[in-house]
Amino acid sequence: MEHATPEAIKRHVKVYISVFVALAFLTVVTVIVSYLKLSLVYAIIVALSIATIKGSLVAAYFMHLISEKKIIFWVLVLTLVFFLALLITPALTGLEIRSYVS
Amino acid sequence: MSSLIRYISRPHPITGVTNAKLGTWCFLASEVMLFGALFSAYILLRTGASSWPRGSELLSVPLATFNTLVLITSSVTMVMAWASLMMKDLSKYKRYMGFTILLALTFLVVKGFEYGHKFEHHHFPSTSTFYAIYFTLTGLHGLHVLGGVIVNTYFLLPGSKLWETEPEQFTGRIECAGLYWHFVDLVWIFLFPVLYLL
């Protein structure tokens, strides 16, 4: 990205506008779906799927991950491993914590 | 400064990216862990609670939808600010950066309005587990928005002087500020459904 030509940047700008339209559209969709009163499991699946698509669009295009160097991916893979450990570890010990909450 | 810290405007021969960009991504990795810990806490609190309200019963979905659109728009204006610098157009950069800051302030005003409404009705973090995690997550995110406003205002006003002497370095700085700003947008993209819609 550092040495992109003005013509290439102009093409990027068109992509940014398309991504913006997609993000706005998906925001409206996720709100409409929330008014359908789906069961909680389906609501979670739909809402988080849409959020993941939106998040991926932001990361891929606005944060330029789609054309980024390998080292950035390795930083993110390492982060993902620790992030998943962070989500899973408390769930494995959840039974003990549950007694404190309720 | 460039003699002290090397490869801040040109890519490092080994990594292929500037040290500034690699540093920013490492910082964002630590931010993922910070918000990840709180999301993990949210899941644990919710699954452990005997009952949990749907966000839409307690919070304003229209206001949060508006704020989501505001933040998404600010992400576009931010990336356009960077693209303007890549096309060597400083005045266009300033316009887009100005819009980004205004949109961020709009987000904070709406959030402040939401908070004010909650406090008026005596809903505080101590009211329930739901409000505790709601105020923690949105409060921390709001502080990140405020941090972005401060940094971006610096780059709009005194910081933009660097463009005259080191345009490549300045463009790199805006790209890094952009990475942070898009991350703040990304966090909200997940906070919005988790807190307001589910």
C-alpha cells in the first residue's frame, strides 16, 4: 500500500464506498431481524454472523488486511490463539463461577 | 527523530512493513485481549445468571442504530482522509479528517444522551449485572472514541505541519491512526448486537 499509484487509490476509493453501502445495509438487516423475535439461539447465530461479516469487511478493506504483509497476519494469528483461550478457559471453569453469580 | 527510530516511513527490509505499522498492529493485538477479556466476562455473566434481559427491552435500539451508522461513516471518512494524502491533496485530507472528528463527537453526544437518560431513571452500573457490563463495555469503548478524537484533532491541526517536511511519514501516521479508528469501529460492530439486540 505504501507505493500505490493515484490511479490505484482512485480504484480503492470506489471499493471503500461499496464497503460502506454493504455495512450500512447489513446494519439495517441486523436491526430488522432483531424485531422478528427469533428464539435466542437463532438470534445469536444471525446477529453474530452479520457482525462477523461486517467486521471482516472493515478489517479486509479499511484496515487493508486483504493486501497486507505476512508478518501482520502472524501477529493476528497469535492474537487469535490467545483470544480463543481467553473465551474458552473461563467457560471450562464456568460451573464454579456460576455459583457466585446466582 | 527519524535517525533515532528507523523505518518509520519506509518499510523494514525484513518485515516488509514500517515499524510504525507493525507497532500499531501489536498495540491493536493488546486491545483485542482487553476487549476479549470483557466479552468473555459478558458471556460468563450471562450464562451464569438465572435471568437476563434482552437489550432492546432496556436500551434504545434506534439511537444505537443511528450511532452505528455514524461510526461506520466515520470509518469511511477516515480511510478517505488517508486516500487523499496518498493523492497528495492536503486540503481534502483536512476536510475528511474534520468530518471524522465531527462524526466521532456526534457518537459521543448520542452516547452521553443515552447515559443521561439511564441516570435520570436511576439506572447505574450497580443496578444490575446487565447494567454493570453494559456501562463497562460502552464506557471503555467511549474512552477509546475520545482517545481517537484527541489523536485525530492533533493530526488535523498542529500534527499536519509534518506534511510539509516529511509527507511519507505523515501519511504513515494517518494510516496508523486509521487502523486504530477502524478497530474502534470494529469493536462497536460487535458491541451493538451483543448489548442492544440480543
